Amino acid sequence: MLTNQINWIKVEIEVPVHDFIQQVKVRAKKLCLIRNQGKLYMVQNTCPHAGGILSGGWCEKGNIVCPIHRYEYDLDSGRGAEGQGDYIKIYPLEMRDDGLYVGFRESLWERFFGKNKV
Ligand code: FES
């Protein structure tokens, strides 16, 4: 069976123990790391609505809220609130002995033809 492969990249950050929202850079990519009610999430940092920076937002009822027009996205599914019709990308995370890792799915196209692996 052909499946997408996940590349795990270490996130160079001391992860706070309390709830927080912070932009992190993983290789050249800016992402948004969140701890909400004790659980860690990694999501895209750019709002799909009009480019707001989600790491400047806040969490409410399990959603990340964009600070620009207050669109909301579910932290588990990435789905936008009712009526928005959009979503954000959620990245898998793994806490290992040596720190936090984020997973990037590599498509078959990237696996066979990509040169710029994340
Ligand atoms: S830019 Fe994020 S809600 Fe509009």
C-alpha cells in the first residue's frame, strides 16, 4: 500500500509547561505552537482567511482564534467554525526524551521528485 511518509523534525524550543501560543520556526517554516488546557498542538501560523498571524491570537473553547477578524479553528481537526468553510493544517507532534518533534507528511510526489525536503 502506498502511504505518505512522515518526516519528524526536532523543534528547537524549551516547551513551557503552562498554556501558551508561540510562533516557532522549523527549518524555514513558521508554525504556531500552542499548549491549550495542557495539550500541545502545532498548526499553520498563517490564517487562511486573509493572512493573519495565528500565533498572535488566543484560544477559546478548544479553538485558536485569529486576532484579525476572529475566525476560529478547531485545534484537533483544523476545521473552521460553522459558516467559515475553511480549515487550518494540524501537524502531528511527538514528545521524545530529547525534545519535541513535529511531523511533516511527504507526498509521493515529493518523495520521488522533491529536492527541498522539510
Ligand atoms: S485574517 Fe484571520 S480571520 Fe481574517
